[in-house]
Amino acid sequence: MIDTKVAEKIILGVDPGTRIMGYGIISVVGSKMTLIQYGVIRLEKLSSHELKLKRIYERITQVIDEYLPDEMAIEAPFYGVNVQSMLKLGRAQGVAMAAALSREVSIVEYLPKKIKQSVTGNGNASKEQVAYMLENLFNQKLEKQFLDATDALAAAVCHYMHGNTKALTGNNSKKKGWEAFVSENPKRVK
């Protein structure tokens, strides 16, 4: 008997930031995407960079524990003029990735232009254009004050659209060793 059920995949998108970090969670069943949740982690009132990193780790871990994503799509750092800002942004991204890895969630990084291109067709689209396209895609109004969250949702949507992309970090399945090999390569095993 063939199992006709299509498995649900939960994707967590993250838009790293040191003042505001966005996150968005989507569900994919077959070719149907559904918005589950989106929001921001506010960091601007914390007094030190170390406290911000701690808060990022705690909140991303909480989001993962609550929604149990299968994969994380995260915006990769891009070139910036201010080296200190880029260093802090890289640390924020790394801590979010560490939270996912601590829960065995695989991670894929996407460049900002790739994310925007996937959602809007324009790699130079504004945050507002990305939000507008997501509203049309999910057929619901999104809160304009959460543009960092809509960028995170865009990362999740980008990942869905490029679903065959290999994770850069992490394990794509909970299986390890021969069990993983057999599961991932059924035609090679007799």
C-alpha cells in the first residue's frame, strides 16, 4: 500500500540583526505554503553586545522549541563599510545558527539579493516591496512595523523555492551513519 500523505515541513527564516532580529515560520505541505508566525526580537535596550547575543540564543531556542522547524533559512552577512558593525552582525547570525544546531535543525544561508530575487523577482527590492509580495503570496495583511520579520519570512520562502539546496551547516535528517545513507539513497542499496 502506498502512503498518500504528504509530510509537512516547517521552515524557520531568520533575518539577523543587532538591534532587531526578525523571524518567520512557514509550513509547507506539498506545494502549499502557510504562514504560521512571524515577529521580532528587540535588542536595542540591552546594554551590552554580550547580553544581546544571550537574548538571541534564548529567543531563537524558544521559537525552535515551540514550532519545531525542520530547517532554518538565514540571511547571510553581506559586505559592509563598518567592520565593527559587520563583526557584531556576524556574531548575531552565528548565535542564531548555534541555537538551531543545538536543536539539530539544519541551516541554509542565502544572500540578501537571492532572497529578494526569489520573492519579488528583483534582487534590489526594498523591505516594503518584499512585504507587499509576501502579503500577496500568503493572502493576508502583514504588520508594517515588522519589516525585519517579513525579511525573515522571505528567507523561509526563498528556502522553500530552492528546496534542493544543500544545508551549509547541520544535518538534513535526524538519522546518522548507514541509516541516513540508506534513507537518502534507496536506489543505490540492493
